Amino acid sequence: AQAATNVHGKDATYNQAFRALKKTAADKAATEEKSFELIIPYLKRFKEINPRSVCEFQIDNEDNMTQLFVCPGIMNACLDYTRPVMSLDAAHLKSRWRGTLYIGSLKTPLDHIFPVAFSITKDNEDYKGWKYFLTLLNRACPKLKDAHPLRRVTFHKYTFISDPDKGLKQALQEVFPRNHVTPCAIHFQS
């Protein structure tokens, strides 16, 4: 608060600066809460506008969203124009709500990253979160189970690459049993 006591050449007492910072933090929290109230109406409208999209969410008994999955309907059709290697990763969210962000992305022939779907869960990264994400990804993008163009290859066309996350390997074996899975070279090296 002391660093904020001389803003734009105006002096303020420590207490005035502290109250101003406290009010700013409270205003920010109120704005975030209002934004969260718009998520469900936004998802419903998104699904109306994009009918082939998969937008799923779960709400607990206290009206808190516990899981969210979004895959725009156009993504399945676009898979024909990407490289057949899907990168899977998760990141821990550091906001006051916490949770885990799961994402599946591909590369275009020009090396652009092409995010296909994402999911947010309230829990830490685990088998349950990966199973939720991969099950809905499978439903949203059935092309991920396309047969390999060479008949002698028994695996499906798409390969999944990831770091050896908690529960991911088991979830991949259950949801995509005939797809090839390989570890990320950077994670494998370290």
C-alpha cells in the first residue's frame, strides 16, 4: 500500500491507500463473479449457434460448476487438414477458484497450433479428469478413431502424445484403445 501512496503526484496516507487497494480488489472479485454468472447462458447460446458442438458442464448441489468441456462442432471436420498427432496436456489453474485445464491440440501442415477441445475441472489432474475429457473428446471428434490409411497398420490413424500425467495413460487405454500413444520427447528426456 505504501508504494501506492504517491500516485500521479498526489499524496495519500497509508490508510487511504490501503482502503483504495482493498476496494479495488473487492471490485475485481465482484466483476469476476458476475462474469462467472454468464458462463452457462453463454454455453447454451454457443450450442444454439453451433449445433454440432459439444458443450457439457456439471453443477454440484451448491450450484457450483465442477466440470466443463467445450469442442466447437467444426473441429471434427477440420481434423482432415491437420497432422494426425494430437498433443494432450493439463495445467493447474492458480486463480482463487483453482482447478485443472485439460486441452487437446494438433498442428497444421504449416506448424500452427490448432486447439481442438478443452475442459476445466475443479479437481487436481487425475484419472477421473482425463477420462471425462477424453470421453467427451471421443464423442465430439469421432475422426480421432479413423482407420489408418495403410491396411497393414493395426492402430488408428491418430497418435496421442503427452507427458506421463497422472491417470492419462489408463484413460487413453480405455477411451482410445486402438490409437498409438507416445510420450513427449522433452518430458521423456527429463
